Amino acid sequence: MTTPAPRETFALSVNGRVEQTDVSPDKPLLWVLRDELDLKGSKYGCGRALCGACTVHVDGQPTRACVTPVKAVAGKSVTTIEALSETELGARVQRAWTSLNVPQCGYCQSGQIMAVVALLKAIPAPTDPQIDEALSGNICRCGMYPRIRKAVHELAAGGFA
Amino acid sequence: MKKPLLRRDFLRATAIAGGGMLVACKWDSDSSSDTPAPRGTAADNTPPTADPNAERWTPNAFIRISADNFVTVIVGAAEIGQGTMTAIPMIVAEELDADWQRVSWEQSPASAITYGNPFWQGEGGLGDLDQAGLQITAASTTVRGYYTSQRRAGAAVRQMLLEAASDQLGVSVDSLTTRESFVIHEASGTRLSYGSLAAAAAEKSPPSAPALKSPGEFRLIGQSKQRLDAREKTDGSLAYGFDFEIPDMVTVMVIRAPRFGAILQSSDDSAAWDVEGYLGSHRVPSGLAVVGTDFWSAEQARKQIKTEWLMGSGEGLSTADLRDQFDTRNSLPGLPVRNDGLGVLSSLNGEITADYHFPYLAHAPMEPLNVTIDYRGSECDIWCGSQWPDMDALVAATVLGLPVTAVNFHNLLSGGGFGRRACLGFDYIQEAAHVARAVNRPLKVVWTREDDIRGGYYRPYTACRLSASLAGGAIDSWSHRVASQTLLISPLVEVATGLVTEEVQTSQGAKEMPYAILNVYVDTHSVINGVPTLWVRSVANATNVYAVETFFDHLAKQAGQHPLTLRRELLTEKPRHLAVLNAVAEMANWTPQTQDNLYRGVALFASYESLIAQLVEAEVVEQNNGTHKVAIRKIYSAVDCGTAVNPDLVEAQIESGIVFALSSALFGEIELEEGVVKQSNFHDYPVLRMYQTPAIETRILPSDHSPGGVGELGVPCVAPALANAIYAATGELYTSLPLNNNPSLVFE
């Protein structure tokens, strides 16, 4: 089993700011965000892209930060849950989440919300199969899927503006 | 030393700097200067007060009213997602007549004496401490346990505020009313805020038996309020234990035994030193503690370390062997826990018998276990999401050789618990304390998902033997024998709970079989083996109710009766059971005459002072190869939980229970092969996902009964209702979970 490559300097664009980091290129983006940039809203849940708790946007695409080496996002734009309320859609999704009591323990919700925002950007009024397709990679152990689905439909109908 | 009066009803009020008041227990203790962060209110999470003096923290407080008219409720129970930090403040605010927009919450310190759940009073087996209760968030007891004491506290403070206003205005208390954090003198139109009265109210004696509202007077209880912790759970700002940091902290992962009970013999970390950030490793009782500067360095270093283990006696067990072992136990008599009529005799010769088998299950909360600990020789601070903070603090103190008063346990909101964070073996907290002693600097012990799935403390492997006889189309006798691994593995727990004979954690759900059958016999076996086990959400109800409710449908069919009709016949003496059953049938528009392309199954049960009936609608289609394809279309629940403090959060708990239960019904299983756990992460220990989740409809029946528990209520009936729906189509009794293991079933 090989050890990680030595440090390099990376200029990362995170939430609209350019951050200089000096890390191994193999270090997953999740741990760069959490431990180098102190952005702890993106969560560790499985470390293998199985649960979606670490979902961030890389150039707008929902991405599992736990398996994305930092070298893969050099020169790209990363958005995390911390910056989401700065966009109109992000703020609406967050309002839907609080209004409909979507979170229970809440640990998966950063990832759920990032996945939902990416879905609604791509498909403003998704069907149930499209919701299944886009959101089944995000596990909610508290089982709030019906509420997430309801929130997505209400958002698609223009709710929480 | 004089013993403190451990009567929760003796409240004591104190004026606090800045003009507010604080209501605390009679038995005051030393205060500390620890100031927790202010938390959210319904008014968009505004910090409760701008005055730092009004924020002074006193460890035994229940309610704080600040001069700027904010109410803070200090909550003893843990928030593991179930809505504690909303429901408990609602209960207090109701009797206090507080403005819900200006009510906030704080997590209490770890202290059973002050914050223990009154539900457990007398259950502790610890002498005087019995009167305090345990500070454990388990068994769906939070709302029902704290309900009365929190109402009394709110009502007492309201009375004191009224008396203070009466003094100030020179009018009688009877001429005053309260509304939304103001005392109102209608005759003069005067309104005095609670905040302005708080300092004077603190001088009043708390009434020992304040009048409580009748349900008709409730303004908050019964309303679907938004969660007070919703905002910080949607913007990434809530620091769970995994996110919590202290200065100069290092991160520790532990290489634990590859087989339960194995002992570390030797280790070689020479390759780990090539990993930047690796800081060394230390032997601890549970294995080898690998220290890194952060998660990733610890994880990378851990992969480079080789370990050798002493396996102890034997090569460890294989779950494939347990089926026969447990069936053998179940052919012998167990400890009788129920014997109605001639039950004991009839149990020996039932003409219809079925053997059920249930696998080990892991809790798999979304936030893996972690403990942040700062051990400084003579004292220690711990930050951890715990369902049992007072015992976790005590166990840590014991390992560290400190008095429990030297351990400051800061309970954090948990990313799920399901029982794992109330560990009877105290594994993660003991380990963290040992690591802290060995490493001797501020640190966080983190568990990866693999550590979590392979870490033991599973729902116990369980087998049930059900046997019954029919006579003249009726069920004449019923017997239910349970063999399950004992949960009482820790002597500490035997001391703490006083349980010595019947193991309720094994018999529950079997003993309470609700149907009117003349001859009933239930007995249990407690099996001991080397796999650490623990309660998982709804504990033995999940397995026993599955056996009861599916066997019931099997008997109904043998007796030529519709399962709905036979249930109604045998529940005529139980109106609340009957009401949930009838309600769920009505919701699904299901009668014994229904003929359509759907198959339905129902199950019901009562526990936690609540009742539930659940109904599964499924399409079941036979394929060319003889298998059946099953599509679960909808799950209905009818709930009687007494007073629903926050109906939307009750519904959320039922929804949550259904998804949790479907995960285990369909594919939840932990297997061991020669002692090694086979599963490791969500690819081979799958849990339900969005596309597998059916439509869910829940109805809460109106009730003025005091609140029952709901956190586990939605779990036990889902799997049997599903199995009964499939049984209606195939006539096959499914006696093993998970159902996906059955080669004749294919789930859509």
C-alpha cells in the first residue's frame, strides 16, 4: 500500500475565494475543505462515495468530496453548503428545509441540499423518477426521503420564494 | 454531610445579573463559568440575548428568563434527531405562557441528579440517586418522562411572575392574566414583560403544586411547530462531534481486534512514518491507537501498520451456525414470563409451529462515533454526542481515576443514535479515556464507517419458536419462546438497572401479545456469546412483533378467517388497539371484501404508552420462473400516542421509523465468518434510499391521554405488515429476515 504523494501548492477556488493550500495532491477534497480551510459543513459519512454526506459542487456538478483528490479540482470552482444561502435557489431550498421540518439529526442534510440544488438547476421541475435518479445516492438514516421529495416538488412549483 | 433533598418539585429561583431570573433545583451546586453558545429560536435563530451577563451559566438550571424577555429552556435529554430540543421547550413554554418566537434551548450538563429523566426514577438501583432518574435518552421516554415535571416548572415560574406583577401594580393576582411572555392587567391595559418582572419574581417562593392547564387551554402543545434546530441543520453551521475542535488537538484512529475479544500481540508501524502527519501509536485495551495530525493522516498511517493478534480460545463464531444453536435452545423450556390459562401445557403440543430467525444488525448512524477529550491530569473535558451522558462521564472518570466531578461532559447534538450512543458496554467512551491517558494531549478519537459497521454492539441475533392450536376455527392456545443474546453484558448495567431476572430486552413484544386467547405461554432464553450486542431502535419489539403478527396471519388463514376480522374479534376488550386498527383499515380503504390488484398486510402493537397499526399495500406478481416480484406502494400508519405535543414531529418520527424498519426488513444483516464481520460499509450493509421509499401516510388519532413515546413506535410493525401483504399473495410464511435473502422474492 503506497503512501500519499508529497505536498504541493494548490490554488483552489472555494465559495468564490481563491485559497492557497499546501497539501498532498492525493488528499481528498473533503479533508482539505474540513481540515485545511475549516469548512466543516460538508460531512464524512462513509469515505467511499456511498452516502453523499460530503456532496459539494465542482463547477456546478454535485461531487463526492470524500473520494475526489484535491488535484482533480485544481482550476475548478468549488461550492460548499456554507456559501449556498448566497444564491437565491440555495436560500429557497434552505427555507423549504426548515419550513417542512426536513432535518431530523441533520447530519446528511448538507449533502442532501447540495444534491437538490444541483438537481433543480439542471431540471427545474423534476419528475419522481428524476428525483429518484438524482437523490438516491444520498442516504438519510433518519429516513426523511418523503419530506425531501415533497420539498423538491414544492420548490419546483415556485414555493419558498 | 447532610444529604440533599432530591425532590425535583422543589424549585429555586435566582435573580441573575442583568435583571433576569433563573429557575433551578433546590439542591444548588457550585456553578462554573462555562457559557454555551446561544441557540436558535423560532424567530429565525436570533441569539437569545445581547447581554453577556444575562448569559451566565449555572449548571443546574432548568429555565432562564433574561431581562430582554427571552426564555431559555435547559434540556436534559439528548437530541439525536427526534426533536427533543423543540418538544421540551414547547412543554415548558406552554405552561409558562411564553412567546414561542422568543424561546430557545440549551443542552444541559451531564447530571442525573439534576437532569435525569423522571421516567427512570426508582429504576437506577443506586440508592438516593434513584429519585433522580437516569439521564438516558432511550426507550422513547423523553417526552413522556419529562412531560409533567417540565409543565410544573413552567407553571410555577408563571405563578411567580404573576405574584411579582401583583406587587408592582398593587392589584390582586386574580386580576392578572398572562400571554406570550407578558403579564397583563386587563382593567388598566398594563402589560409587563416577563423579562422586566424576572428579577422580582426570583424573590418569590416557587409554588409546590402550581395549577396546570387543561388540554383545552393549550396554545402550543398540539401545534406543529418548526424545529428550533432546523436552521443550523440546513446551513452547515451545526458542529457535531465530528466537527468539534479544540486547540492543539490531534486525531486518533484505533486498530481494533479483527475478531471480538482478540488481544493485540505486536505491531509494526515502520511504514507509517512515511505518512506525513503520523505522530505515533499507542497500545490501548481495545487495540492500537494511531495518532495523526488530522483525519486523513491518521487514516493513511493506519493502513501502513501491521498488527498481530492473539485470538484467544477458538476461531470465533460464524452466524451460519447460530440458526441451529438457537433452535436447539428453543427446544428446551426457558424462563417463563407469561402463563395464561393452561398456557404452559398447551405450549408443548401446538399443532402449528414456526421457527423465526433474525440477524445481527448495526445501528449505522450517519455520524460515525467520535469522542473529543482534553485530559489534563487532574481534570478532563469531553465533547461527545451521547444518549447517556451521565454514565459516559462516570465511566470516563473511572478509567481516568478521577472523581466524576472532575469530568466536564459536554453533550453535543448527535448525527443519529438509534441506541448506539447509549452503549451498555461504554466501548467508545472507555476507549477514548484510555487513549487520552496514553497519548496525553488534546485529541479526538474518530471512527470510520468501517469501524462503525465492524465495531459490534449489534442488535442481538434472535430466534423465536411460535406454536399454536386451533379449535373450532378459533385460536385455542398460543406460545412464544424467544432465544436472544443477552444485552446485560456489563456489570455496571446490572447495578444501574437492577435487572436480575426477566430480561425485558428479550421478552418485550412477545409477552405483550395483545389478542384475547385463553391459553398463552411465553418464555425466554438468554444466550451468551462473544459478540457484543446492544439495543437497536425498538429493541426486541422489532423481532418479537414480527413473529407475533406474521404468525397471527398464518393462523387466521388456517382458521379460514380474514386477518382483519380475526384481529377485530380478538381485540374487542382493547378499544385503543381496535381504534388504531380500524383507523388504518379505513385510511387504506381496506375491508375483508376488498378485491383489487393490490395485496395488503396489517400489523399492530402497543408500547411506550402509545399504540400503532400499520398497513402495507404492495403489488405482488408471480414471475415465469416462480419467483414473486414485490413492489411496495404505500405504507399507512394510525397512531395513538396520547397527546401529540408537536404532531408534525410525531409524523416525522413515524416516517423515520418506517424507513429504518424497511432497511432491516429488506436487507439489514451483519454476518460473521469465523469471527470476522463480513460487512463494512453501505455497499454491503445497505440502508433504504430515496428510490426504494414508498409513499407514506400517517394519521394521529386525537387523544387527551398524557403523551406516549413515538421514537421507536413506527419500527416494529412495518416488516410484519409487509410480510403479511406478501403472504396474502403467496401463502408463504416468511420466518427469516431480511426478506431479500429469500430466493423466491424479488423487490422492485
